[in-house]
Amino acid sequence: METDELIRRYEAGERDFTLLLLRRANLSRADLQQANFSGTDLSEADLSGANLSDARLRRADLRWADLSGADLQGADLHKANLSHANLIEANVTDAQLAGAASLRGTVLPDGSMRL
């Protein structure tokens, strides 16, 4: 799916975007709150400044994704792969990160790196 089509569908009220291939997608500053990206490949995607509050990202592939400045408040990241993702200045308040599959090399909101 192309990112323009995803945004159009979201704006039309669709919220289920499970199991899609969105590798390297540019969704910077997109409003995608409460969207369901469970199992979706978002590796290397630009999600900087995106609103992903209360989004479902269970088992999503977020390796090398840029989530800097993203709003992940209340997001469900259970078993998501966040290996080498950039979370600098991301809002992870109440986000479910405890069950993330991998945080190897992830840059956390405070600028520290997880090994």
C-alpha cells in the first residue's frame, strides 16, 4: 500500500492496517492515532513527529524506524521489534514497551542507547 492511500483511508475512518508492507514509508507528522498496525512491516519508516497515540503496534517490525518526536502515548508495542529504532523526544507515556521483542541498539527518549 502506498502512504498516500493509507492516509486517505485513515481520513475516511479506516483504522485497520494490519500485516501490511510499509517498509521505508514516509509517514512523518501523520495523524494515525488509534490505528492498528499489528504485524505490519514499518522497518526503516519515517514516523518522526507522527501521532501514534493509542495505536496498536503489536508484533510490528520497527527496526531502524525513525520515531523521533512521535507521540506513542498509550501505544501497544507488545512484541514489536524496535531494534535500532530512534525514539529521541518520543512521548512513550503509558506505552506498553515491556513486551517489546527487541530493543537492541534502540535510541531511547532520553537519548540513551539500549544495547
